Amino acid sequence: MTDQRSRRPGYGPAGRPTLEEVAVAAGVSRATVSRVINAVPTVDPRIRAAVERAIAETGYVPNLAARSLVTRRTDSVALVISEPPGHGAHGTPFLNRLFTDPYLGRVTAGAQEVLRPAGIHLVIIPADPPGHHLVLRYLRQGHVDGVLLISNHSADPLPRQLYDLRVPAVLSARPARPVPHSYVDVDQQAGARMAAEHLLALGRRRLATICGPQDIPPGQERLVGFRAAAGGDVPHVAGDFTRASGEAAARRLIERHPETDGIFVANDLMAEGAVRVLQELGRRVPQDVAVVGFDDSSAALDARPPLTTIHQPVEEMAGEMAQLLLARLRDPRRTPRSVIFSPSLVVRQSA
């Protein structure tokens, strides 16, 4: 049976309502309907309301391709998770880590809380080293309006490349090299100091740390903060923020420093792996070795015993990243800003 709408004036050949149909229903011109759809701020609120009612009544759906030609906006933002060369040394494939790391899930959720009500779609783009040029090509072609970039490695070229391409971007941490992008971070050193102070308050005196990579600011600053509060050059072994690297680091640490009675681990995934190895080696947690993690992620609750950890408000931080990017899209001349959140200690059974 033929859809009778396809024979009515104002409908396109596929039976979809057109701008003209909406204009007739609202009693305004086609140009006015176009201004409402493209969010021109000078439209009278009463006229805007009439057009919006007509859109709902007719079932009109804007042609996004045509609209983007007018507004030069795609209403899409990319969440780019970048991994520079040399990461993932413990054999876990990048995409596996991407979809199992609870931190990344929390970032996605926090950004969506801000972007969805604004009508902005979030496109998740993994960017391991072989695919960097493909990501840049995608961004250069204008498929998204801006980028939320998870990257803080000193060797990562993406922050500078985004700036050179004039792609609006907000970073998830202080950049390792100066670049004029806004960024959101937590006070890394303060969180690590909290971990050391808590372990010392428990009476632990032979402290050590499984730190993060020492070529990125979070890894560096968490080590600096812990050492400052722990009283000097405490033993440390570096991991790459994966569970497997936490397991390997814990084995090396206990092998070299069997007297250790308190460990700060620079993220919860590594801490979960470290606890597992400590128990395999016959160390009770927390009776023999107290363990403090960092993040307050789902891995902290999955660990046995559940981890005492440093909480960083990842969802709020990701939401702030999205807010900064939307502000930058509204005003391209906006000066880059940094927003630093405060960490807090969450005490559970591991320390």
C-alpha cells in the first residue's frame, strides 16, 4: 500500500516531512524554521516554541549533512585514547586493556553525562601507535567538532598534532610537554602523600611503592609525593598501570626487599595484581603487608581483601573536560585552562 504522505505537497520523495511542511504547520517562513533548527540565538522564544511544536507534530528530522554544511558542526566529539610506543610491555593487547580498564569506563560515563543533554554524540577512538596516522586523517576530515584526549606520555605526538591541526581538544592530565590545550587533573602528589601518611599511621615503617611509568606526569608525581611523605628514597619498582605489571612488580619488590610491610601501588589494577602475588608468596594482607592503591575504581572492590585506595573523582573530572571542550567550541578564542581536583583517602580492608 502506497504511503499517502508521498503525494502531499511539502513531503520529499521518500515521504519525509520537509522544511516547507514544518513552516506551513508553524505559520512561519522556511528561513525561520532553518534558524530554529540551527540554534540561531536571535529567534523570538515564542516563534521558536511554535516551530518546535510543528517539528514534533510533523515528525520532521533534520538533514544532518546539510545542517553541518551551514553550521560547520557535526555535533560529535571524539574520546581519543592514545597509547605511545613502548607501553603494554607485559603482553596485554591494547584493545583488551582499553575495554577492561575501569578508569576508561568511568571517563566515558562522566563525559556522556555532560555531552548527551547537549545533543553531542561521543565517538570512542583507540589510537595505538600504528593507527595514529589514521586517527589524524579522521580528525583532519572534520568528522568531529573536538577531542577529549586521554594521553600524558612525553613521547605522544597527538597533543601537539591536534594543536597544529587546530582541532579543539581537552586533555585528561597535565601534558608532559607544554602545549596550549586545557586539561583536567587530580593533585597527584597530594594523593600519594595521603597513602604514605596512612601507612605510617598504621605503624608500617618498611615502606615501598609500585609506581607508574616514569615518563609520564602521573607516574612521576605519585612517586615524588609518596617519597616526600614516606621519608626519602623508598624502594620502588615501576609498572605500566596494568594488572599483569602489578603482579610482576610485586614479585620483584618482595624478592629484593622481603622486609617490606607497607606498599603504595600507583593504581588499583596494579594493586589488585600485587595483592594476589603477595598472597601467593605467603604474605597476609594487611597483617604482614598493608597495601594502598590509587583511583578508587571497581578493581579496588574486586580485590580480596578490598583495597584501601586514593579516590580521584574520575566521572566529575571527565565531565569537566567535556564542559571545557563545549566552552571552547562556543568560543574558539577562549584561553586554555587547567582544573585540578582534590583526592581523598578511602579506607577498606587492605590497609
